[in-house]
Amino acid sequence: MRLKADLTLFFVAVIWGSAFVAQRLAGMAGSVFLFNGARFLLAVAALLPFARFQARAGRGFFGWVFIAGLAMFAGTAFQQAGLAHTTAGNAGFLTSLYVVIVPFVLLAGWGEKPRLLAVIAVVLASAGAFLLSTAGTFRIMRGDALELAGAVFWAVHVVLLGKFATRFDPLAFSLGQFLVCGSLNLGASFIIEGPVWADVTSLAAPILYTGILSVGVGYTLQVWGQRHTPPTDAALILSLEAVFAVIAGWLILDESLLPAQLAGCGLIFLGVMLTQVKNDKSGVELS
């Protein structure tokens, strides 16, 4: 069962990594909020038949669902906006920095001091992010800066899930936050982007792939896999999504990395792994 769970999480990492290509295609088309709104609401529709809601949701359910959905909205907005200006591989590795940022969110919000390894991981990952974004020059690309901002909100989202989502039914909580995230994105789209139906149809393939596979199937398999795999091992397996984002970008979009950027990827990956050493808690969820 353990091997099956590990392989399942590995498959999830492949799905999430390759999803950066679909998001990149939507980003190049200039779609941020419409794309995000459509894919998260599609995920709600796909998962809804499998949900079993209790008569009483539990104290604080709706409040924490909204807050988690709000953090997810910010994370997806920055991530998708960044993908209009950076590669799928860059986005995958820079998004994975959320794992490194989590200990410092816990410090700021709950006074939990980070371990020495977490501080070392931040130094390594920061150096890696610099090399990945600049290839060694002193100019940070706009898209990469947006991805870094998104990673901060993903870290906040992970902490919120770890602190509060465990009180409630996991599928119901996820459906709720997906609904909040999708609705906020769709509302922002009508205000900022002024979408038309042609925009939705032109993005049909990326929306279907990320909505059903990345969010719907990926999340469902993640929940099952983590029932049988320790959190630390699960985090390490799922962090491979960054590697698969680079591979998918190379195979499908003909993206490539300079030697300095490859070194940056290695430093980021090392930093992510360091944060998981002897770590009792880890939250591992991405769109």
C-alpha cells in the first residue's frame, strides 16, 4: 500500500508539473482571472458529485473556507500573471519556494521559531531564485517577481490548511475554498478583463486540463496518497512538480535553461528538501 501511495503522489507531481505548461499557454494569451475562475469552478463541478456534506458544517467552517479561498485567490492571481512573462520551468521552481517560506509565516503569525535548517534553506533557495531569474545578472525578471509573490501566498495558504482545515471534512473544505477562489477570480475578470465567451472557448484545453486533472484529480489523489505516506515523504515527492514543470516546458514549449539557471534550480530543490528534514508538519497543495 505504501508503494502504491508513493507512486500515486509521484503521478500527482507529474500532473501538477505539466499543468504549468497549460497555465503558460493561458498566460501568453493574456488570461489571468478568467482562466483561474473557469478552472476552479470546473473543479468544483467535477468534485461535487463525490462530496458528502453533513447537516452541520462545524463552527468556523465558512469563515476559514473564505480566508483559505482568499489566500488561494491571491496565490493563483500572482502565479498566473507571472506566467505571462516567465517560463513554465521558472514558475514551477519559484512556486516550490512556498515550502521554504512556510516556517517564516509560522514565525510571523504564531511566533513559532524556525529551525536552523530552515534558515539555511532560505539562504540556499534565495540564491537559487536569483540565479534562476537572472542567470547571474543583476536584473530580476517581472514574471519571476510575480511568481515569488505568489509563493508567499501559497505558503500562507498551506499554513491555514495545516492550522484549521483539519477540523473539517477535507473534501467539503476544498470544495468551499475552490468555490471562493473561482468566484473571486471570475468577479475580478469581469471588472478588470471584461471577458467574452470567445475568451473561454479559446482557452478550453488549458481550462479542462488544469480544472479537471490538476485541481480535481490531482487533489483527490493527493488526499488518498497522504493517508498512507508520511507528510515529510509526501512533501518531497510532490516537490518534484518543479522538475516536471521544467521537463514539460522543454518538451512541449521548447523552453531551455542556461547553466546558471540550472544551478539555481538545484539550489532551490536543495533548500526545499532541507526544510523537510525531521519536519513533523508539512502542507503540500498547489494548483
